Amino acid sequence: MPDAAAAAALPLSQVSSSLAAGSPATHALRSRRRRRGWRRPRGLLVWGALVAFFFVMNWWMFSRLQDPAVRPHFRLRRHRHQPVANTSLSTREEVSSAGKGNRPHQVMLTRLLALAAHALAEAETRPEPKDLWKEPINATMWQPCSNNRTWEASEGTNGYIMISANGGINQQRVAICNAVTISRLLNATLVIPKFLYSNVWLDKSYLKPDIRIVKELPVDLQSLDLEAIGSLVNDTDVMKEAKPSLYVKKILPILLKNRVLHFVGFGNRLSFDPIPFELQRLRCRCNFHALRFVHKIQETGALLVERLHGHRPYPSPLEDNLLSHFAKTSVLKGNNNAASKYLAVHLRFEIDMVSYSMCYFGGGKDEEEELEMYRQIHFPALTELRKTTKLPSAAFLRSEGKCPLAPEEAVLMLAAIGFKRSTNVYIAGAEIYGGRHRMAAISRLYPALVSKETLLSPSELEPFRNFSSQLAALDFIACAAADAFAMTDPGSQFSSLVQGYRMYYGGGDLPTIRPNKRRLASILLKNATMEWNEFETRVKKLIQQTKQVHERPVARSIFRHPRCLDCMCRTEN
């Protein structure tokens, strides 16, 4: 033991010298190491060659898919009066200059995209899956009925309620419906917000049998300093998804005292459960029946639907609700093309979404630096948080389904569940991060790709260009009226409200594709080894499970999940 301890205490140089002068066993050990040393470089060379060959083959296959020089340009359906300049999304010049700063973005999932292109070419002559354009049969058991009333109109004698909603049409829609419900609950008169009848929403009297509505405060209340008298209610005064009892206990006394209340930033400030049956039904009635877009949005939305669907003998109940009399005149008196189906896809892949997600999308160091700069300007709190807190890695976020689906991932999902290459696809959403280069995969696999910018002429689109909420309203109409709708982010309020509209008015004919992003991520992570048949089977099973018809879960949004007795009626077929 003392000898061992002494040896352990020797300097490393002395230990090495003693081994060098050691026994025959030591010489044999050195000989084996030399032989392994010769074999290791040869083994590494072989593996390196195999890996290089694999990536070269992948690159070659996908270059055939992407290169405009070896494929025809996209075929885009367009209005006959539209300028030719808008008819292609992918000329050689456009692809080479696509993206911010003319930098190309690395396309992800190269191997699977090449397999998808091959599978789509083979499937073009085969019939589509039977349930591709349909909801499950039990969806027909739910019918709209929230327009039925069993109460008398409210006199609104307890005071006046004003609201201000932040955000776009989605936040406005939720805020308005909640304000209507709170006005009925507190027997108050609702003052119509400016956005309710000017920019997006039409001032209609559909809710007169439910609540009293006026356009402005009485003269004697207009000069009041609402903040000074305590009538300004913000998000800190009312918790998110507060119960009706809180409004009765905390808000009603202020209303009775001051005769007026102004809710600022009023959005998701009313719970979905528990809530009295008739109040819940009123909220449904407001969302699905009372709220209508202004006439210019209805008229242009009708043009979109007409150019997407072609000639239809009559508008669907959903189109009739969204477009009013414009559906009857525009759709019926449109062109003579045969009615056609189309798929609408909401790609939630704008730069703010991408940067806030903290995910990585294959764009290398350029992408990381660009998104970090954007975060520093637009999300400074997130930038500061990163300095003090260890946040999850991009790989972990992706494995947990926390990353927005890139266009490449979305198109793989569509191809796997059976949409043919010839499918007419409407793309909704704001400007895609990465530009046309990022869209190259989806537009190559589905060349009949259109958007509001390609379907409408410049003069038809001009009145909406500087109004993001009105542009979003046009997308809402096109997505809601689609024969099938695919969302890429189930957490998106836009997609969820479209889904709810389609559930309410669809009658089993308007399916919505809602991917479970976590499970889809686990499938995509195996893209390097998975064959197309296995990928197709697993994705189909995933989507089929999300299409199942269930009654609204407790506490979930009634705007997103209207299948419940408060909002719809169930029939036994």
C-alpha cells in the first residue's frame, strides 16, 4: 500500500518514463495501440465517405425539386383582369433575391421533401382518401341554435359600459362578445366602440332583443373624467377569465355609483365556466350571428370566395352569414367555371412569431443573428430574461412542440394526409419569414397556390393595404369558407376562431386539420431514417385523432369549441 501511494504521488513525467522502460507486456500494449492507430484513420475515412455520399445524394434529389431551371413555373389561378406580374411566385430572379438582405435560407427536411415530391407524383392518378374533405359522421349531430332566445330584452338601466380592445379582429371579436354578455349580466347599456362599426364591424341591431345599445354616452356623462372618479377599469382590476360573480360583487357597485364604466384592454376577462346557460348562449349568439363585417369587406370577401370556388348554385349557410347579400349576388353572378374545392392554410410563420419562439429553423448564423436583433428591438424583456435565466434550448423547444411549423413542415403534413399535388391551396397570413425562398417547397409541391394578393387585382386590394385588421378579415372569410382548413398552430387565436366558425356552420362538411405539434415534432425528428410510407401512416393517424368530434371540454373557449348545448343543439340521426 505505501508503494502504491508513492507511485500515485509521482509526477506524470516519471510515471511515463517508468512505463517506457517496462516489461514485455508494456511493449505488447504499445504494439496494439500502434495497430489501432493505423485502423482508426481508415475507419474514419470510410464513415466520412459514406456520410458525404448520403448528403450529396440528398442535395442532388432536392436540387431537382427546388431549381427553377429544371422545372416549370407554378400555375397560379388568377382573376382575368389581374396583371401578369402577379402570376408567379417563383421565377429564377425572385428565388435568387428572396429573403431579407437577399440571403438564402437553408431548407429543412431535404430528404422527406424529396420523398414527398415522388409520392405526390405517384398519387395523382389514385383516388383521394374518403374522409379528406369531410368531418366524422357524428359531426352532423350538432346544429346551430344559439339564435334561439327565452328571455325578455334588458332595459340597461344600471348605467353605461364602454370598452376598448387591444389587438386585431380576433381580440376585438372576443372583447365585443364578452362586453355584450357583461352588459346583460349587469343590466347595463353598451356604448358601441368605434371599431365596432367603422373599420371592421358593422353596426347592426341584431342584439336589440338581448341588450340596450347606443352609439355614444348621454351628453351629461361625456365630460366626466372617468379615471378621476374610478370608472376606468383595466386588466389589473379584473383578472383573466373572471367569474360572473366577480363582476356583480366588484364592478356593479362602481357602475351604480358613477353611472358609467370604461373597460380598457378588455379581452379574455370573462370565464367560460361556470356561467349561466343563457349568458353563454348570448355570447355564442353575438359571435356567430350578430357580428358582421362591414360591407366593403363582405363584398371583397365574396369575390375571393367566388374566385376560389367558381360557380356555385347557392351560398352555404356559412357564406350567407359571413357575406350577407353579397354572397347571393357575387357568387351567383360570377364566372361560369364549375364549382371547385380548395384547401386554406394559415401559415403562422411571421418574423415576430419566429423570433419570439426562440427556435431554430435551419438558417445558420445569419438567421440566429437576425432574429436576435429583432428580439432586442421588439421583445426587450425576453432579451433581458436570457441574461439572467437559462432558457430551454432550441432543440428542446422543438421536441416539445413549442416551435411554429415552418412551411416545409406544413407541406409535409399536407402531402402525408393525402392532398393531391393538383389541390387548390389558399395561403392566409402575413408576410412569411424568409420570403419566397422559404415558400419554395410548398409552392413546388402544390403549384396551384394562391393568396388574396394573387386572386385580387391591385385596385381591388388597394382599399385594404394599410389596414391589417381588414386584410385579416379577408383571410378569415377565405379560410372559414374553405372546403378544408389546415392550421399550423392550434394556439393561434385566428385559426381557433376560424375553426369554431366552421364547427358551428359546417354541418359535418367543413373539416379542420389541427396538428398536435409535439407529436408531429417527434415524427419529424426521425426524418433522416424514416421512409415515406411510415411517415405517411403516422401523420395520418395523428391528424385523424385530432378530427374526432367531442363536446366542448370544461372551461375551454366557446368561440373555439361551440359544440355544446349552450351554443348548439344535438340531434339524434
